[in-house]
Amino acid sequence: MRIRFLDTGPNPAAFNMAFDETVLEGIARGDTQPTLRLYSWKPAAISVGYFQGLREEIDLAACERLGVDAVRRATGGGAVLHDAEVTYSLVVPEGHELAPPDILESYRLICAGIVEGLALLGVEAAFAPINDIVAGGKKVSGNAQTRKKGVLLQHGTLLLDVDVEKMFTLLLVPQEKLKGRLIADVKQRVTGLRGLLGREVGYREAAGALASGFSSAWGADLVQAEPEAAEVEGAHRLAEAKYATEAWKFKR
């Protein structure tokens, strides 16, 4: 199995979402190879799932005050703070061996790469259906996917560190008095590599382990490449025309 491998590093939220969609469209047309991409977010961002309402989930004034992007994903799930993490996206045609018809099985196959990557870092982890990775009894990776135009897009995070207080500064909580309880609950359920290993793990180290983990778990030859100029240009256009617009952000 050969998969094109991109590491695009830090980019704004709208560009990250637009780049994934640009690759999906290319694969749907048949002129782009199956692609694994690793990336991060600059500035930090908070994303909401496709079916969520941005105004209902996020304190937009706090985001502006703290310089945090806000974006809607094309995939489902809940609000996620993208800060100290490595994010991946995998885009393959349906019928590919990593995209079986059974959604749970596809999560299991794809997420096996994260488990392998964590093992290379010295972390024992396991897949927790339907779409999480847990280590030490806590969530360290969340994942989501969508399928359209005959293509599977799955993306997910590997947390390097967790700032729960910052997260709840940016999220809207129905009752302010619940905030302390919710913060304590998340600290019990979610962790990052810093908490698991007792040291700081940077993007480059974690990304290298993830790439090796995906290659090993999938039996894949990851072919390192640079994004095509047309992809980058298309992603910038799509970010401006769609993901950065109020029409997309506030469509629900």
C-alpha cells in the first residue's frame, strides 16, 4: 500500500479544513493519490462539529480576546480546542483497504496507527470504540470521519498537552456554577503526552512517531511529498470562500 504523505505544519484553521476538502475533491475526481497529512494550528483554534451551532458552543468574544480561531468542521462530533497537538487527516477512496463499509471497522483500522505511534513514544494505549484512543484510562486522541463523493476523510488529534482552563474559557457553559465541576471532570478523563510521559513532547517528535506508527500499523509505504501548488492555491481560495465565511460558520 502506497500513501502520499504530507506534513504541512502550522496553518490557520480555515486553511486546514479547506486543504482536507481540496484533497477529498481531488481524490473524488481521480487525480489525487490517497493522502495522509500531519499538521498543526497557528493560531490556536476551536472547531465545532458540522451539526453544532458555533454561537451555541463557543464564546466568540473570548476567542477574539485570546486570538483563537473559530471554525466549523465538515465532520461531526463536539467542540475541540486545537492548541498543543498533532492533527492528522487521511483521505482515501471508499473501497480502499483502510475504508471498509463498516464505519467502526474503518475507525479501528485507521486508529491502529495512533496506537502504534504512541507505543513508539513509550505509551501503552488502546482503541476505545467508537472513535477514541485511551492511555492510562484517559482519552489522548479523538477522531472523526465523513464520507462523500465516494471518498472517506478521517481526521483526529494526538494531544501533546491539555489546558482545560483555557478550553472552558472558550466554551460556553450553560450554567457558570457548573464550570468548576466540568473542568475537574475533563481533567479526570482527558490527558496529553506531557501528562503521560512526565515531559514535554514537541510537534516534531510526536509527528515522527505518528508517521512511523501509521506506516507500521497499515503496512504502508508513506511517500513523503510536498503539496501540489494547485492544491495550496485551491485550499486558500476555498478557505476564503467557505470556511472563513460567516455563512459557513453560522449555518446552524
